[in-house]
Amino acid sequence: MRISELTEVGRVTATIDTQLRQLLEALPVGAYACDPEGLITSFNQKAVELWGRTPRLNDPTDRWCGSFKLYSADDGTPLRHEECWMALAIRTGVPQNAQEIVIERPTGERITALAHANPIRDAEGRLVGAVNVLVDISDRRRAEETQSKLGAIVESSDDAIIGKTLDGRIVSWNAGAERIFGYTAEEAVGRPITLIIPPERLDEEAGILAKLCAGERVEHYETVRLTKDGRRLDISLTSSPIRNAAGRVIGASKVARDITEKKRDEAERLRLVDELKDADRAKNDFLATLAHELRNPLAPLRNSVEMLQRSGQPTGPIRLALGVMDRQLTHMTRLIDDLLDVSRITQNKLELRKERMELADVLRAAVEASRPLLTERGHDFGVDLPPEPIVLDGDLTRLAQVVANLLNNASKYTESGGRIRLGARRDGRDAVITVRDSGIGIPLDAQGRIFEMFTQVDRSLERSEGGLGIGLHLARQLVAMHGGTLSVHSEGAGRGSEFSVRIPLPAAAATRPRPERDPAQALPHTSLRILVVDDNRDAADSLALLLGLPGNEVHVAYDGLRAIEMADEVRPDVILLDIGLPRLNGYATAERIRQQPWGKPIILVALTGWGQEEARQRSQESGFDAHLVKPVDPAALMQQLSQLPRAEG
Ligand code: ADP
């Protein structure tokens, strides 16, 4: 070969070399070459980036590979450089393609690469070295790892997680779905989602799909789905759109949670609440009936005692016994009345008769009612009233009942000779009544409880002062019905107690004192013709006896029809008519009497155990002039009879 030819060959070789070099640099992967000894003869910039370092060319300290450290991609064990794929390809002369390896950079960062190490042979087939192409697949590996983690989560979920296409074909079905719906993944994948939708719910799917196509989620939608064995399950469904890389919705994922148990628990809870409500209602009804039934026998008893007390001058043990009976009857009446009132309040049947009045009247009435107990125990009792009158709107009887209750308690729970103070004052826009005692006090932890029904601090018999534990409950309710509050303050056991009633004053508290009443007015002497009608013979007879004492002419009937006959016979001035009567009830009896020409001027008084407004209304409509609630206080009754306009004539 001539020199010029040689020069030409050299030039061509150099050109190819440059082109190869450029090609190598342009590759998006790392590439390097080694000689048969493993010395690195060339590498591109991508390989340097991959290794995170620049190896020395043709240097025995950098053999087989330019990486800092190497690890097996299978189990992460460290590899020596002579164990790498390049070394294997050179040693065996066999290409090593698509083999994974983990490379550690000097910074400690690890990357996963695919090695393609291929031996190079000369024309005679002798091995002259090898090239290795390294492709960084770290991102792909990471994505695969994430996916397999997610896959594991999906698989281990208790919820059913289902993927479906937009035309409703199931594409994935996890173990939760298998468990909940009974189909295996093989059975479900590829089939329409309607597989688990009951026929009557098929319409839902269109609505859900429309939302998903609009890119919206459907969350915690409670519905019913069908299992393989035909059971209907209550489930809560959350559905989200699945988008492709371009962001277009291409399917949906559904997470379904079996809420059958939750629903069952909920239903059970509601059932229990209903049961409790029923039990509470039954208890209230029972208490109302009990109080009502207990109260009926009290009327004849009270009448009889009163009659015995008035007939002649009882002396010695009889007078004593009558006193005992009188006091015990009063006590029992008070207990039963409290019980009745509580029942009425719980049944929303207690109505206040509000009027404008002076606070002092309330206190006076309360003290009057509690005087016997206060006197009996010999307490040091005093009242502190403000000099100016305090006027308020309220039900005088009910407010007096509240204060009397507090005074009775103060007296019950304060040792004989202890100190009890009743006070009243104006505090801003409120009237405040306080009952303070030096008694046994109330432990702090019990102070919240004592206003609850049937609560007593100390139930032990030796400490019991009698009572049902409803007084404070009732008092608080009555005060609340006036828009006010009842609270307690006690430093603790043995340190006395103070109860405060706070009632808002009317906006413009005009001072308009009521005319003075004289409770001690003497019983009037009347001479009326009275017909008493009651099917409780004891009640009728005893009331008749009592009414006969001051000079009245009294007749008795035990049923409605007989009452009409007798009224026609004796033409009474007044008929005291019970409502619950055999043969003809009180209302009908009153109506018939009113229809008679002789019946018009008669004063008709209804006597019933029921004091509600409806009953009053009803008796008014039936032609009654007055409506009295049993047990009637005979003195008050006679007082009223003497004041009736038509009775005067
Ligand atoms: P009762 O007096 O019938 O038991 P109450 O509802 O009136 O029912 O009172 C509830 C409980 O509050 C009483 O049993 C008693 O333990 C406590 N209590 C009420 N008033 C006082 C008071 N002034 N001093 C100490 N304890 C009281």
C-alpha cells in the first residue's frame, strides 16, 4: 500500500472514530469499553453521570466498571467490581444482556441500571475487549415498588376496591371485594358492574357515572348491593374518577364498605331509645295514675277528720288522735300533690295562672303553709324583706308552693333550734328569694344532683326525713316555668345551705299592690240546700256531713241519673257534682239539669281529681258555674259557697 493510500485509510479511520465518539456521546444511556484485562478504554458523559464520578482510563485501579460501589439487584448484597456483568462478559466471552445491577455513587445515592455487556472480537475471532451499555431504570423501579405497595394495600383492605371502565366493565377486584360480594377476581373481572347492583338500584349507576365523567367524586353514598348468593348488603360507596396521563377520565375506582353491622347497630340503638322512651312514658303514666288514685281516698278522710273535730269538743286521746290524723293527712296530701304536679309537668299539663302580684304575698303564703313545721321544730326563724314592694308576674299559688317547699326542707334538714332565714330582694332586673339555714348542708358533689327527680343525698333510714325526693325537682320546674332559676349554695356537709330563686321582673314593673286578703276570716254561716253527688260513697257522705254542720240542708246521690231525679225532687241551690259517675257522667248530668226549667238557677260546681285546663273548659261548656279540684278544702268550699252571687238570695 502506498503512503498516500495509507494516509487516506488513516483519515477515514479518524473520521469514523470521531463519528463513533459523537454517536457515543449522543446516546441517552451510559456506555463504556474495556480491554481484555478490564482496563477502561473509553466512556461517555452519560456513564460519568450514572456513576457520579469519572474513572481513570487504562488504569488498573479502575477496572471492569467506573462505579464507586456495586450491589446485586436481586438481594442487595455488595459485589466486587470483578463480579460485574462486564467482567463476566469478558471472562466468558458470552454477552450479558438486560442484567440488573445497583450502582452506588460516592454521594451514597443508589441507582438501579440495566447492563448490556457484549464482548468485542477481531477479524480472527479473538476477544479484544467488551462494551457495556448502562440504562438507568431507577424511576421505573421506584414506580414499580410504589405500585406493588399500593397493590398490597388494596389487597389487604377490608373494603372492596373495584376498578371499572366508563362503560361499566370491571377491570380490578381486590380480596375485600371477594370477601364482601362473594365473587372471585376471575369471576368478576371483565363482567359488567351491574353484577352487584340490584335491579331496583340500576338507575343509581347512571347518576354516579355522570358525576364521575364530570371529574367529581361520590363520597359515602349509602346504598344496597347484591352478593353472589343473592343477599342484599347495606354499603357505603365512595367512587373516584381514574384519569389517563392526558387527564381524561377513563374509568372509576369504587371503594365499598359493608355497613350492614353499623346499620344493625343503629337500628338496635333506636329500638333501645324507643324502649326507654316507652318505659319512661309508662313510668310517668303510672305515677300520674298512682297519685290520682292515692288522692281520691284523701277527700273522705279529710272530711271525716274535720267533721269529728267540729262535732262536740273532742278531748284526751281522741283529740290527740285527731291531731295526728290531721297532720299526717296534710303531709300525705302534700306528697301526693307534689307527685301529681310533677306528672302534670312531664305531661305538659300544668298551667300557670299568672297575675300581677307582690312578692311579699308569695312569702306570706309560703310562711303560712310552712309555719306548722317551723313551729314544731322550734327553729329560730326570721324574714328579711326589702322596704319597697317588689311587683312581679307569676302564679302566686305555685311560687308560694316553691318557697314553702324550700322552707320545709330547711326545717327538715336543720336540727331543732337551728337558724332559718327567708329573704327577698331586687337584684337588677330580677327578684331574688333566698332560704338560708344552718342545717346539715349539702356535700359539693351532691349539689348538682339534688334537683333531679327522686334524688336524696342520704337515703339511709336513720337519716331519712321522709319525702320522695321530688320537692326540689318540682320547685325547679315551677321556677323555670316562670322564666327563672333555682340554685343552691352550700359550703358542704354540716355547713348549712342556701337556696336562691331568681325570677325576672316584668319589663315595666308597675307597683299595683293587690287588695289585702284576710285568710283568718271566720267561716260564714250559710243555710243552703245542697246536693252532693259522688260515686265514692265515703267521699259523698263525709262531705255531706261536713256541709251540714254550719246549717245547710244536704242531700246525697251516688250516680248521675239519680242526681237528676233528686235535683228535681229537692230543687237544691247548689249541686256539688263529681265528674266520673256511673250511669251518666257529670258533664252529661249537668247538661240535662241545665235543660230543665228548674235547673237554670242552680249553682253547679264540678268536683274532680283533674285540674287541667281541658277539664275546666269542658265543665264550663257543660253548664257548670265552678270547677274545684279534689280533695276540696271544706273551709274554702264553704267560703266560696257563701260568696257565690246566686247563693246569696
Ligand atoms: P325530699 O326532701 O323529699 O327528700 P327534695 O327534692 O325536696 O326531696 O330534696 C332532695 C334532697 O336534697 C333531700 O333528700 C336532701 O338530701 C337534700 N336537701 C334539700 N334541701 C336541703 C337542705 N335545706 N339542707 C340539706 N339538704 C337538703
